[in-house]
Amino acid sequence: MTPMMEEVVTQPAALSGLRKYYASPGAIPAKSLRKLVTDWPPTVVFTGMGSSLFAAYPAEVFLSSLGIRSIVWETADLLHHHLKFLRPDILLVMISQSGQTVEILRLLESLPRKVGVVGVVNERGSTLAKECDVLLPMMSGRQISVSTRTYMCSVAVLMYLACEIARRPPGPLSLALKRAIEAQEKILDRRDTITPPTAEFFDAPSYAALLSRGADLASVYQGALMFKEVVRLGAEPMSAAQFRHGPIEIISPAHRYLVIARQGARGHTTKTGQLLLGLAEEIRSHGGRVLLFTDLPFRDTTNVRMVPVDPLPFGLGTLVDSLHIQLLTHELALRAGLEPGKFWIAEDVTRVE
């Protein structure tokens, strides 16, 4: 078993431990959080790089749906171009597996006074863990390959934080997370049956686009990163709406399109879910080959491989969809003669801006 697969198969166990911890009273110190900002609920800025950034989309969408202002901001961009946006009424949530990424360290050095910082960190001895005002441990274990467990755990921790900010009880989230863990276990049990046919369909394209909307953009951005890091494939993450504004012109049988079309938070068919199914059908009709992750009905047709997924609230669909992508990229890397998850140029911790 490769180092990457060793991490992949232990994700349900990591999430189970995290769920037990954060479902406990006081795991997220509510009083300490409220002392960090001048107004409540605060404006929430989630910031990180790579997987740490992408993991924040479900929490951002959840808070926005409740009327709580929130934004996901790349740390490098926030540091160099938008630092004055940060004020005492903003809760800054800094996400970093290592807690030592160069942009995170520079931002800590440059923060305006009286900006409250929540750190979501895996390495408890790191600079971010020591300097943040409230530490929320990622609890994902030691990372030895590309981000798999750390991404999953970041998504879950940030959703628990979002529930606390919104003053929502964690019980429904814990129940949804339990369902996601069970879905992961089923996928892993059947991975030798599920993944090879998907890899055959996906094959070795010259280009891939990953498309969705809302909270599922987390899966799109994280998935594209996995294709780049694990398979060395030029994969482009994009809002499905943006794809219609020009990029649709490059549809080709030589390309692959991964479309994620899920139900809404309340478990009913949303308008955006149907829009995504419509896009999948249009790409197919122009000769593009579509890998479709959906919990909605879709007719069996040419140029589409449908991967049925369980409906999950709180944006936790990414915990299932990203697992499918991890397994797919691992299989494609092996077929290409690559060692899955091994960096050839990048470092585990980025130390150069």
C-alpha cells in the first residue's frame, strides 16, 4: 500500500475521532470566541493556502445562508493587497496543516492590532498554534503525502466552528458527519470495484475541468489540486456558471469534465442542481466526456459516467466526492507509472513566497 493510500483509508477513523472531540461541550470555547471581536455575529474571514483554503467553502456558504457575512480569502492575497480590510469587528480564521506556511507566518507578523485570530492547525507546536487566540486542532494525524486527511478534517472543524458562530447546536452536524463517515467506509470497502471502471472512462486526457457551484466548489478546487499533485494532469477548477461564459468553447472529446451536481442543504432538488445536470448534458451533446457525481436522477446516456453519491447536508458532500477523486487520482497515477502523492518539485511546507 502506498503512503498516500495509507492516509486515504484512515480518513473515516480520523473523522470519527474528530467528531467525538468536537461534539463534546466546550470543545469550541464560545466565550473566548466572542471576546475576540467587537460585534457578534462577526464578519468572518477564512484564510489559507491550497487545501486549507478550499476546505472553508462549506462553512462560508453555511454562514452566508444564515445572513452572517463571511468570505474565503487566499492568504497571500490578503497579506499583500487587502490587509486593511481586517478590523476589530472581523474574526480571522487562519487554516494551515503545518502552521508554518510562509504566507501564514507573514500574515501573523503583519496583522493590525486587535484582530482576533482562530487557528485551525494540525501541528500543535507550530507558530500559528502558539500565536492564535483560539486554537482548534485539526486532529488529522501526521501528514506524509498530499493533503487527504488534513483536508477532510479541516472541512469538519470549520463546520463545527461555523455552527458555534451561528449559535446552532452541533447535534445535526454530528449526525450528518456520521453519515458521511459511513458513506466513506462503504466506498473504501468497494474501491477495487468502483474505481477501475471510472479510471478506464477518465483515461489520460490532455485537459480536465472540474465544475460545480456553492459549497461543492470545495471539491472542485481540491479535486483539481489532486489531479495536479498526484497525476501531473492540467486540471482546471471552475464555477459551472463561469464555464458558460466562454470556456465552454473548448469542449472536446480529448478532454474530461467532472461535474458535481448535488441537492441543497434541506435535501430537496435545488435550481442549481438542475442547472449542473443541464450543463453535464450539454457538454455530453458536444462530444465531451463527463464524469458526473450526483445524488439526483440522471438518465444513462453516452459520454457520461455517473457516480451516485449520498445526499449530505452542511456541505459535507465534499467528504464523499473528494474521496472518490483521491481514489481516482491514485489509480491514474499508478497506471501512468507515477508514485501517487510524491512531490517532485514542491515541498510539504511551502517556505518561499
